[in-house]
Amino acid sequence: MYNIFICDDNKEIADSIKSKVLNSMSNNIKHITMFNSAFELRSELKSRKRPIDIVIMDIDLGDANGIDLSGEILELYPCAQIIFVSGYDKYYTKVYNVEHIYFIKKPVNTGELKAALVKAEKKLLESKREVFYIKTKKGYTCICLNTIYYFEKDRRKIVAVTSNGRYSFFGKFDEIMDKLNNKFIRCHNSYVINLNAVETMALKHFEMSNGVNIPISKTYKNEVQESFMDFIEDIV
């Protein structure tokens, strides 16, 4: 089920796109949010009320640029799939400044939009195990798994230590393990590490690429050694 953003400064066009989206993928839609200005969308981004999966973005928003706005979205939600729409040919080359999956010329054709949505769904399924969502009082934060060094347990909270900083949230390791890929292993009651971020595996600890040593407890020692050897064999 996907959260979809539609941003177009022409309300009639936005409503028409929404109708076409509902006809194309109604069974897979969790929520559709409509915006008629960049200001409205930026306000939503600040609130982070919900994750963003698919964005259908008009490029010419009057006093704002949909290409730049899409870049801001991708900074917060790297796996969001951007579908650009525009009535102007001049944007065909400029859209390549931002990662996107489709460019549709207005008026939006139902068949083209459906093809774009199918492609977006496919890409989202491929990227599903590449990100981790953290829910806090401020809203949702999307973290790319390859930026995470390790998770550390801190009483009732878990801290995700990443190359972009530390993110704290309430949770349990048992709850997050199913949301991670097989590169993450538990090596201690207080730590889950990313094998991609390991520099060296010593007898009783991992030396991580950020310079931190993470202990390996006796409880997880055999399982950790086996997982690490399998990991090495896969990349050699």
C-alpha cells in the first residue's frame, strides 16, 4: 500500500490526475495527498506525517520549480519514486538533474500514467529492503540501510548510528530485525551491526568503519562467526 503525493498548481489537472491514479491502482493506495503549491508541500515535508512512496510532480509551479522540490523530497525519502508532468518540452533535459522514473507530457494520458505507476511500484518493491523508516514525535524519517553502521540499545530506545548522524526511537531489536536485510546481524544484547560497515572482526569485537568497536557476546559468538564468513564468501 502506497502513499502518493500529487502536486500541481492547477486544481482541475490535479483532480484529474488523482482520478486516473485511483482507476489505475486503487487496490494499492494507502493515501493520496493533494497539493496546489510548493509551499503546501514543503509544509507537509516539515511535519513528516507519513512516508512518501510516489510523487506525481508538475514542474512549473508558478513561483517554484518542481524539479528542485523533488530534490528536497528525495533528501528526506531517498526511495520515493518521482513522476514528472509538464506541458512544456523545454524541461525534457532538465529533469535529469533529479532522479526520476518517468516524464509525462500534459495533458496526462491514462495509459502513460498507468505505465509510470507500474514502473514506480516495481522500483519500490526492489528498494523495499534498502531503507529503514523511523517513527518519532517529529514524524517519519527515512534512512538508507547502507548508511547505518549499527543499532545500539539504550533502555527502551534504540539508537541508529549512521554516517549522517544518530537517530533515536522507541522499539525492540526483535521488532526491527524483520525490517532489515540479511547484512544486519545481532552480535550482542545491546547491538545489531551492519556487516557492510565492518572493518575487522576480532576475537571479541568488531572494528567498525566509523572507528567504533562493537562487542561480540558469547551468546551470539558462533552465529556471528558463521554469518561473517558467509558474508565474506559472498563478496570475495
